Amino acid sequence: MTPRKQFFLAVGIMSALGIGVSTAIIAFGGGFSGGGPSIFNPPTESDIFVVGSNVKDGMSLEYTVTARGPQTSLVDGRVSIDFDQANDSWNTRFNVVNGTSSSKEFVIMLSKQLTNEGQVDELVRPYLEPVESSILAIRDMDYGGRDKYLVVGAPWDTIFYGSSSTTVRVTSQETVQTAAGSFDSYVLGYKLKENDSKIWMTRQVPFPVKAEVYDPDDQLLYEFELVRASNIG
């Protein structure tokens, strides 16, 4: 039986048992290892990660970042992000330092889901672009519009490269050590060639706390680590 037929058979059996399609996708993808949710104790809304849901007024994050954007890059940079509530949006102040060569501070209005509201000043774009391609890339992950579960095995994104594609999914749970402290994390992982790409997510912080991501040629696309955090959950 082909993997595709196995998948639809699994979905059919689980649906007959009253188990949701999202749960079937996680189970078929190798999820539910170890403790936590299982096929017969399926994940709930509390296991869903929603971008921006854990932002608090006055939250402040600072990262070390090396990243390649489409046009510009950050090398040994530092990025601080400060959130101030403005009605139903976030008045978000960025301070981006590209090594020791240049720096820029700017404010962008972000929605509750942390997407840009309005046009971004072109003078800001060279500084924001590599940040959007690294720390903020979590906003663009999509797996057919499905919810993103913090459950081992849960798919989060599909990456297309050349004539191939791969699925980004939660591969494990682990305690990750960062300069800002240790966090209980869910690891998003995938491989395009030889190097493993990993992104560490937590329930307390709206963006990953650590990442090491490679392109299809095994060249470093970006890496970052949280070095300071205040007013987090």
C-alpha cells in the first residue's frame, strides 16, 4: 500500500472513531511520541500556537542574529524588539545593529498576529528585511491553512525548492539553553540536503528563542539566539 493510501486509510479509521483530521495528520507523521497528547487523548485548543497570542504590553526581546535577506544581510547583528499596545495593534520598536558598522531604530505598527500594518518606509527596509527573513519568518509558516500544534509530529510548514518539497514539523521537545536563560521548547526541524535545520519554539515567547537554518545548498541561511527578555509569560 502506498504512503498516500496509508494516510487516507488512517484518516478514515480515525474519523470513524471521532478523531479529527488534524490529529490524524499528526499521528501519521510520527507524532504523539512520549507523554502529552495521544490519538485517544487528542490535542486541544491549548496546544495550538497562534502567532502574537503571547505578546504582552511592555514585552522586550533582544537577539543576536546572522541572516541573509533577499537584498540585505545581518552579520553578527543584534536586534531588539519592544512592544507597546496601541488599541488592537502593537506599536513595535526595532533597534537593529549590523555588527559594529551601522544601526537603525524604527517603529512599525504590527497587528495582533504580528503582520505589518501599512507600508514600511524604504529607508527602513534594508534593516528590516533580514529580520523578517529570520526571527519574524515564523509568521509566514503555512501548512494548508491548518492550525499549528505544539505537539511532536505536528506539521507547520511546506518548503518548496526546485522540483522538491519538504515538511517542517515539530520533531521533539527539549530544554534549550540560551543567553536569556533555559526554556522548555518544541523543536521545529527539517532537512533540505545534509544539514539539519532547527527552530526552537516556546509558549512564553512570540518568536523562536533560537534557530539554525540552512538553504538547499547547505549554506547557512540564518541563525539567532535570544539574549535578553523581559515581561514574558
